[in-house]
Amino acid sequence: MTNTTIIEIHRNGTWVPAAELQPLGDAQCRVEYLQEYLFGVDPEPLALNLPVQWNADIPDDESNVDRSPPPFLYDLLPQGKGRAFLLTLLERGDAEGLVLPLLMAGAFNPIGQLRLQSAVSFFQEQAKKQPDALAVGGLTLTDIRTRSDEYLEQVSLYSMLAAGTTGVQGVAPKYLMAQDKAGKWFADLALPDDQAAAHWLMKLPRGKKEEDRAVLRNEAAYLRLAGRCGLRAPQGEQGLDDGVMLVDEMLFVRRFDRQVHDGQVHRLHQESMASVAGLRGASAPVLTYNRMLRAMRAHATNPAAETLELIKRDVLNRAMRNTDNHPRNTAMQRLPDGRVQLTPVFDFAPMFMDPEVVVRTVNWVDKNGVHQRDWMTILRLLVEEGVLPSEEHTKLVEQLKEFAGVVSRLPDLATDCGVEPFILEQCLASIEGQAALLRDLKA
């Protein structure tokens, strides 16, 4: 591991050196903006909680300086198969505190607009040892459809570097893929930006059981359903219909941290709510919706609109029994025009069916930490805590009561979007329960 590396940010089609990262051990470091970036033209912050300013070390009351990695770095930390792949290359055993070595080697193509120079160098060195890995690509959708699970697993491991998979977090096997102007498919890093026309995340089932396959099949329908309900959802050139594709048992989702305009690729800032809320650690288990909402409102360009969006998403999660709502399954983005908002919905699926019994980890709580499920009580608590301004409360109640009509139509909407009947049947009671709670709201 080198002594220092540079964090780069992608702006206007080029990678710009923005900050120096100095490792001080496996789980300690120092991050400081570069003077040339600090005093450059309209510098953007690397994270919503890391303003562009001179980073003089400020000790706490006991004269200690916090050297823990800033929360945003955990969004760049490889997880899942990418993490295991890197650990093998680094000849290291895994541990919760193993942060900097994995970042220095693995953050060469993360989601968002950041990367580490040391990781790019590591990628280039490894690519020389696997010259055929970069050749995996130029496939048609038919080519991909005819590949077996075993083939995809082999490609996942063999071309991990080219696919950029080390930058994708989560349990399910995932691939970052790009299409050229002729519609051919490539591992993401195997296609130069000037040849790219679209970028996709390809996702496979978490396991080999029928329940795993059913969850993935229905995730496509769930994402379309979110859009039909008026929520922000992945979009393609023609809208919702080509923003999500299910090909056999492979889910393709149009990436929303990449935009292509006039032949130029723009990488957008994307940051998990775990990072926005200031939580460290790869798992970041301790977060409430109360705290998430407060953190989101502090940075959103339109706090009222994003508050409604966040609550509607939780209504749908509860109605459609998506239990996988951990802090990294919600994120914020910064658009090219400077607006800061929630990203489109992702990882929205019937996770109540998952064989590993995935449970909700983020909940609304009262001052005693007791979970609250009644929306009237939740909104009142948010006003009392000062998270939700009282002047917004009345309008928010009206908007949610109106949304009750959408929720009550979920059975028909879900059917139209392709949710399988045996999934929908198990959601009917929760759908009616959420619709009733919203209908009963009072200002």
C-alpha cells in the first residue's frame, strides 16, 4: 500500500485531482483537499458533508484528532464478490476494520463520480496480467441470454476488474455493463467513454433457490410499479419501459449515476444515506428514518418534495413488503445543474420471500426508540422533533391522503407491471393496511 493517493472527481468529461488521501493504518487516514482544486473553478465537494475548505485538523475537547475514514469513503469500499476477489489478490484475510487497503486497490470504478489514483494503478497492473479479461464484450443481448449461470460466474471472477464489479455493493452478483452506439454490450471498463451510449447494472439472483429467482424476476416489476405510482424510478430513453429489463433471470437496470449527452459521459455524484447521515462502517446498521430525513433535508434542494418522496417510498416498501431497507439502499445524487435530490428507487423487490429472512433495519421511532408504524403518529413526532417544519405538515398530510388512492389501486397497478400473482396475494393485507393509514390522516 502506497503512503498516499489522490481522490479524483469526474467533471466535464475528465478526471480532476481533488484531494489527498493519506492512509495511517488499515482503518485510519487523513483526507485533505488539494490547494489547486480548492482554489480552482467552482470546485464541488467530494461528499455532501465535506465542504470544499481548508481541512486544518481540529482536535476535540480531549485534544484528539479523528482519523477514522470519512463516511463517504465507505460508499467506495468493495463488498460482496468484489471484496472477496480483491482480498485474494492482496493476500489478506477479511475483517471489519480492513478499510484502506481495499479502498486503495478497489476504488477504481465505483458508483458515482469519484475514484482513487492508487486503485486505477492497481487495476492497470492487474489488467496486464489478464489481457483477455478486457476482451470480454462486444456481445449482443442474445449472446448474453444464451450464457449459462456457470459462464456468468466465470466471467464475474475472471473479468472482475474489467467489469468494475468491485465498486458495486450488496449480496447479489452484479455486473457493470456498457453499450456502444451499435447496441453491443461490454464490461464497463472495457468500453471507452467516447464509445459509450448507455450504462447498465446487471444483477443475478442472490442464491440458487426458487425464492431467490422469484425475488429477482419480480424486482423488475416492482421498479416499474414505483414509477407508475409517481415515484422517481430508473429511466431509459423511452421512459420506464426501457429503464428496466428482465432477460431470462438477469435483471438490467439503467444506471442513474451516468448520463450521456452529445457523446460525452457525465458521472454524477451519488452518496448513500448512511454517508449523508454521517455513519461509518460498511454495514452502518444504526440509523432511523427520523435521522435519515433530517440529514436528507439538510442537503436537498427542495426538502419538502424529497420528504414526500422518501415517505412514499416507505409506504410502498411496507405495502409491497420490501424488507430490505438498510441505509445504503437509499441514496442522494447531485445533478449536472446542481440540484441535490434522492436518486431513483433501487433494490425495491419482494424481499419478504428471501430465504435468508431479510428484516427491516431502518424504522421510524419515538423519543424512547420505540418503532412507530402509524403515519399520523410519525408525522406528529417529526414536527415535535423539529425534523418537519409545522408549516409543511398540513400540505404533507393532504399529499399523503391523496396518495392513499394510488396505494389502494396497487393490486391492479402491480398486475399491469408484471408482479406475479402469488407475490401480490401475499401483499394484499399490507396494501390495504397502508391505504387505510393514509386515508385516516388528519392535519
